Amino acid sequence: MGQLDGGRPSRTGAARRIYLDLRDQIGAGVYAPGDRLPSSRTLADELGVSRTTVTAAFDQLASEGYVTSRQGSASVVSDMTRPGTLRGRQVDHRLPLPLSDYAARLMELPIHYPTRQTGLEFDFRYGDIASADFPTLLWRRAMNAALLRRRDSLSYEHPAGSAALRQQLQGYLWRGRGIRCDVDQIIVVSGSQQALDLCARVLVNIGDRVILEDPCYAMARNVMAAAGADIVAVSCDNSGLLVEELPHQEKSALAFVTPSHQFPLGGVLPQSRRDALLQWAYSVGAYIVEDDYDGEYRYDVKPIPPLFQSDQDRVIYIGTVSKTLSPTLRLGYLVIPRPLINVFTRCKQLADRHSASLEQEALAILLDTGSYERHVRKMRRSNAERRAALIAALTSCFGEKIDIVGTSAGLHVVAWFRNIGARHEARLIEIARTAGIGIYPVSPLYLERKPVVAGLVLGYAALTPEELRQGAEKLASAIDSFAARARDENKG
């Protein structure tokens, strides 16, 4: 008889320990199919536990099909436990289980998990915001108020979102972005990423043409590629999408654009191009998905109204609180054309029923009291200071060696290094990392027309002005070291 591992089991969880040990021994072949297990009385005496404890372990093994037992007879190991068999058929465990076509496409895409680097003194990671900027006290009060509200019952909410939050968002969009819409046109989602996924599910069939900016938000590209779209990359300059390059020959399902602050280059799409983009959408039967991911942050320019304000028949507007409150809240919203309300609502319900209710109610309270907009104004001032500090530091440290673009809005800039080729980006990042600086290249965000010179996307919302100055100085020192070594290698 095989010995159970670990000696005498403790009284707490003794039955489960016996069950696990016997299961493992059956799996390892100590007890083969057809073998009798020791009697419950024998095991109880040997292990110093009650017979009831052993019987409970045997009952669990029997319920899972490891053993068969009859009243008054010893438990016998089942034939179903024979290694490599399943209902009597031989199974080759080396063969992978089949995946859906969607999963196969997904697995071919590059991974974009947020891998925070440790040991960095200065991290210019874009998309991050300072944890100290989160309005902890205001949010806690709002969450407490949401928790204390009396409910008749705990039940699922409407998939389109909390009625209170949608009403507050309707007013906020009119005040902050000039968007006039009905409450029914607003759907609360779990961040802008889910908004993109819903757009792909509702509007894109396999093989449909989808237009993406080049460069673009990598996760938007992944969503459309996983959906099986035929992706067409259209170049951008410092003013955004080059609309004259849009394809007119065939029907397109949608175009994904960031007209208020092109990601990552930072251009603001001029009105003439906006008009041309809308005309193109009608000519090819496409929807325009407008991602206004950081529209609250405008500095030196007057905000241009969103595309949705110009055309509510062809434009789908995406907003989020990830850049104003926190991406950890997973709260965003869609504003959609009226004919799409029903299908988007049903698709949202299938995806996850609805977004988190308490967080929705808390945000509604912040909007209702004016706290959210006061917080946004405060963050706009803070990030304007950070932006100015970064631009001044980069200009001071690098001078004519770089071109800085995308400075009029948002929470990041792009710095192009005139004398460093794009092929050196990986080495540049490695040298900066060794010096305790996190920098991130722009090249991976391009689909087709890769840049010639090295470019960095530098986020500034998670650092203080002093940290930005120090980080820029340390980055300049690291890059000077890299350039000196490169010159020496070329001489050799």
C-alpha cells in the first residue's frame, strides 16, 4: 500500500488532504485501474483520523470518477483514470486543442500588456498619470454615498449604463465638448478599449476594409486585426490624417481616427480635412470612430469641436475618464448614431451585462456636484506646468538635435532625434534603461511607413516638473554617451 505524503494530516482539512494524496497516487499509477484502495477502517487507523474523515475523502474521489464503490465493498480505482484514455479512446496529449479563427488571429498579434519596469528613477511612460493626482477624498465620499443609497434589491443594471450617469454625461459633453445628444445615445463602457471592441463586433465582418491612422494606437490595430478586418494604413503628418490618401475604390466599414490629438504624433485635424473625411465616409458607406482619449487637455490652441458635433449619422464618439481620473476605474462612454442604439446596447449586454454600477454612481455624483469638472481644471493646470517643464528641459538639453511635436494638447509629446537613425532605437532604450530612465520608441506604432530617424513618445503626466527636468538631463547624458560610442565604433 502506498504511503500518503506528509505523514499524519492535521485535523483541519484532513479529509481534503487524504483525497488529494489518493488522487495524486492514482494519477501517478501507484494505484492502477482495477486496484482496490485500502479500507476506510485501515486508513483511519493508520492515519489516526476518524473513519468518517476517510469516508468523506472516498466519497469525493467517487463523485469525480476516480473510484467506484459499493456499500460494504472496498473502493476500486476506475478505468477512467487510465493514463492517456478518455472514455476508452486513446488521446494524444501532444496535439493542441483547436482554437477559433478569432483566437488564432489574436495569438498572432503582438502583446501589449502593461509591463511596468522596475528600478527606474525617471519613467516617461505615456498613458500613465500620477497617483497623487487622483482625487482620493472626493472619490471616497462619492463611493460612500453610492454605497449608502437604499436599493430595493441588488440586480443587474441596464446594459447601456446608469441612467443618472448618462444624464450627467449628456450635460458634461455639451458643456465641455459642445456635443448635443440624447441620453439614449450614450452607452457606458468599461474603458475606451471595450468601446473599440464593440465597434468591431457590430460594424466589421471578416475581410471588411478598416482605415487606421499610421502611426496609430496599437490596441486599436489589434482589435481590428483580431476581428479579421482588411486594415488599410493611411499616413499622418503633424496635422493628423492625410485625407487625400483615403481609398475611394471600395466600400469601407469604418475609419478609426484621433482628430483632436492624433495618437501618437499629436496633430489636431484641421476643419478642411474634417469636412473631407466626412464626405469620404458618405461616399464609401463607412462609419467614423472618433477617439477623444485626452480631449480635456488643451493648452495653446482653442479646442476644435469633435467630429460628432458635425455629423451624428456617421460618427461614433469615444470618451473616457482614464486620463482625468484613473485607467484603473475602467470607465468610458460611447455616443452613437440613433440607428445603432439598439444593436450596441444588446452587444454590450452580451459582452459583460453592464459596467461596474458603484463606480458609475460615484462618477455621476462627481459630475452632479461639479467636483469632476473642478478636478479636470486642476489637472489641466498641473499638466500644463509639466508640459512646459518637459519642453523647456528638452530644448535646453538637446537644442537643435531634436524636433518636438504634439505639444498643443494631451499628456505626451514626440521627440525626433535628427542625428540618430531609427535602427538605433532599441540600443538607445537599453542605454537609457541602464541609467534608470524609461523611454518608449514611436516606431512600433507605425503600420507601414516606418520612420527614418529615432523617435520617442515621452509621457509627462506621471512626473513632477522637477523630475521631468532631472530626467531630461539624465537622458541627454545617456544619449551623449551613446553617440560618443557610436562615433568611436564608426572610426574603428
